[in-house]
Amino acid sequence: MNLNEVEEKEGYNDIINCIINFSKKSKSSYYINIEKICNEINSSPFYIINELNRLKEIYKFHVNYYDASFYLELNKEKLKENLSNLNINESQWIDILSKKLLEHINKIEKTRVKKVDQIYKLLNSASTKSLSENSIYWEKSTSKNENNNNKNNINDNKDDDKNNNGSDYDISNNENSIYDDDENERQRKILHSTLENKLRVNISKYYTEKNNEDNNKYNKWGFCDDELINNAKQCHLAMDVDVKTFILDNIDEIQNGRVVARIFHGLSSPKYPASKWYKNNLWGKYVNINFEDIERIANIVIQNFKDKKIAKQ
């Protein structure tokens, strides 16, 4: 936060006053902790951020946000009740809450990956196996083109056709064309009905059936599709090497394995935005490998790196 010469002005409010008194200063900038400011003036982050956005227009200073996060407003009465029932202190209760939130976010991310995979599987099973199953469509189109060519030939030789009873031929040809069109239309309706029924059945299965075999496959590899599973097996060895290289190159910025997994899956976040990391050749490279596997391996590598660093000291 760059306050420039705000300190020399009079009339600024409690928030800026608190920032000046309780924040670390470097040259003309202040590094503030929103949580600390909230506790000092007994307010919420939303209020502080809104006030800063309003005041920066008045005092002409700049605000840059780092380390984006979320916060929860807790009912003090409920908090006291929970602490009493669980027989724990406030810090322990916050740790429990944080772990539950992390588990919930993990489930959301896992569901996101699984949902896309299931939709792909549904569309794949509902689609036709080959172009020949849809041949009725292009057969009709070919038939129309042939009929148009025949009509052009008839028009080009109009005088000869009149002398040679061409009108009788034209009537006969139209009758055959009408018959073919009716047959094609009937076949097309049958095909459409078959495909629609197939799609409906698969949609119904998607929401009603639980395929244990597919679930077991997913739990191991993160995917249900056989082709994606094979790709995952082939990529695991290369991924292990890339994890070690990536963490070594970015150890100052990478804090845990979850960050590595997000980047390898191409999932942006406020602290690790796509605008910065997409240029890295590992961004989104391993979407076919289970998110939790990448996170687990990366955590092991990070811990090994920390252990070696401690041993050297």
C-alpha cells in the first residue's frame, strides 16, 4: 500500500491511522495485514477493503493486494457453545475448522475433475460408433445432388425432350424421387429415435446407477476412461521427474504440493494466476494424472528438500 504523503495530511480516518501505526513501512509504502487491522478496529475485511477503495480516490494512494484468501464471520455465542461442548480452546477449534474447509475444497476439486470425465464418458457412449450409422443423411444429400444434375440436363435439352416425350420421363423420375424421399425420411426418423432413446437411457444411468468398477478405477487413477488411464500410467514416470525439477526451480514460491498439482492441472488461483504461470511448459501438462497423486508426490519432494536444508545447517 503506497500512501505517499498521506501522513502529512489531516483528517484521515481510523483505518489509515491504524495502518500507519501498526503496519510495517518500507520507503513510501506500508505492508498491512488485513486480519491484524480487523482485530485492532474490531471490523470486517469487507469493510476495510471497501473503505480503502473509497479513500484511495480521496488521498490518491495505491493499493495492491497479495496472498488472496477467504474469511468467515463467526457467531461469538455459537463459538462459545462449541468450545464448551468440545472442551477445547479457540485455536484448536480454528484448526479443526480449517482442516474441514480444506477437506471440503479437496472434494470440490475432485468432483470437478470427475464430473468432466463422466460427461465425456456419457457423450462417448451416446454417440454413434461410425459414420456409416449416419449414412442416411449424406445418402439423401447425394440423391438430391444427382436429381439436380438430371434436372439441369433436362433443361439444357428442352427442345429435344419435347420432341421425344421428355415430359413423360420427367414425371416418372419425380415419382421415384418422391418415393426415395419418403423412404429416406422414414429411415431418418428411425435413426433419430434410436439415438435419442440411447441418450436418454445413458442419462438415466448416469444419475441412478453406481458403477463400483468405475469408482475403483477412478479412485486409483482419477479417470474412468481406459484410454485416459493408459495415458496416466505412461506419464507417471515423466511426471515424477518434472515435479522435482519444477519444485527445485521455484522453491521460493511453491509452498506445498497442492500448488504444484494445481499448476500441473492448469487450475488458476489468485496467488498463482494463469496470466503468470501459463508460460511455464508444465502448466496443464498433466491433467490426465490424478490431482491427489501429484499433490502427494510433490509434498514428499518438498519435505525431502526441507530435510536436506535442515541437515546442512
